[in-house]
Amino acid sequence: MRRAVKTGGGIVRTKVTQGGRIVIPAEMRRRLGIEIGSDVNLTLDGDSVRILTQKESIRMAQALFRKMVPEGVSLVDELIADRRREAANE
């Protein structure tokens, strides 16, 4: 297997191997907290592929939903109230 080659500017060149596998260099894995067996998410970003840790994906989803919920509204409280209404109607 070929080693990743640092090309400057934080860019690392690596090869795609059989089965579409790529190697994420150890320094990058360490900085991102990716360990063997860690789940990561891949997204297409134009003509690029982004690799996101589960933690980062969750943070991004929370930020997105936070924008949709009016300030002072608790979705947990609303869900509990909905469940109580449903239970009362049964």
C-alpha cells in the first residue's frame, strides 16, 4: 500500500485502492478524533467529498434545527404535551 504524501498547505495526496478505500493519515485521524471503527459521514460538496465525524454531523444538524425553532420554545416540552393530548384522547 502506498503511503500518503504531504503536498503542502494541509493537503495530503493518497490513492483510492480496491473497493474504493482511501487512507486517512494518522495525524488527521488523531486531530479529528477518528479511531478504528469510528463512524464517519461522507457528503458531496460540489465536485468534492467531505468527511465528517459523527460529532461534527450532529453539531451541524443541531445548528440547523436551532435556526428553525423560535427562541424560548422547547421542542421537548411540546413533544411531551402532544403525547399527553394523544393519551387523553385514547
